[in-house]
Amino acid sequence: MAPFEALKIARERSLDLVEISPNAVPPVCKIQDYGKFLYEKDKSERAARKKQKVITIKEVKFSVTVDEHDYQTKKNQALRFLTEGDKVKASLRFKGRQMAHRDLGYKIINRLIGDLGEAAVVEFMPRMEGTTLHAILAPGKKSEAAPKKPAPAPAAPASNPPAAIEA
């Protein structure tokens, strides 16, 4: 339909000619009240914003002299953050002469990455920034995060007598 005809029809009905999709060839227009169009557009944008999940970065701090129990506690905390859908920043700060033993820090961070397994995807490999070693981990596969419920067993068919075998 020609744009002039559409405008004429819209004016006859006391409505507006609203351009819905300007990038389409030819552009898509609709005859409706412009105020209603803006209201519906705003309403759909608000609904889309509500459904968005804000991803936050949680930090788990280690030290070069971390004991086994402390390491396990922090590893479990990182695993919980990942299963909740948050990213985890594993950081290890070197103090004083510990800078001479950076390999110990890399071992701890790489052990954490290995222990988290498929629950985490390494987004940034461990790297030094000043006196701090950082690695950022993102949530891994969803099957690890949320265990699926077992499927219900199929119901047995109603009592059907077995077919007689004739020879």
C-alpha cells in the first residue's frame, strides 16, 4: 500500500500511522494510536529488563600459605557462587618475600581450576597484576549446576490378557 493511502486511512479513523520496522524492505507500518504504541513498547522493555539476570563477580581470596581446610572451604564457596550463576574472581596476594615464589601461587590457582572441573570455565587465565595473582572463572555447564529431576516411570498398561499362541 502506498504511504499516502495509509496516511489517509489513518486520518479517517483518527489514528496514527506508526512505523514498526524501519529497517525492513519495505518498511512495516501499522495504523494505531501512537500513545498506545509507546505504552506497549515501554511495557515490553520493562518485562525484558525484569527477566535479565545481573551477573556479579564474587571474589575468593587465597594466600600462599593457605592450609588444606581453608583451601577446601574457599573452593566450596567458589563452587556455590558458580552454581548460583555468578562469576568468581580467585585472587592470591603475595606479601614481602613471597614474590620470589610466584610458582606456589600459580599452583594454588591452577589446583582450584582443576578441582572445580566442569562447574567452571576459565574466562581469564591466572595472571599477575602487581603483587596479586588473579583468575576469573565463569559458570560451566548447567547440568552440573542444577541436578535434573528423574523422569517419572511410564505407567503400566491396563490389564490386557496375553495373546494366545496357536500352533
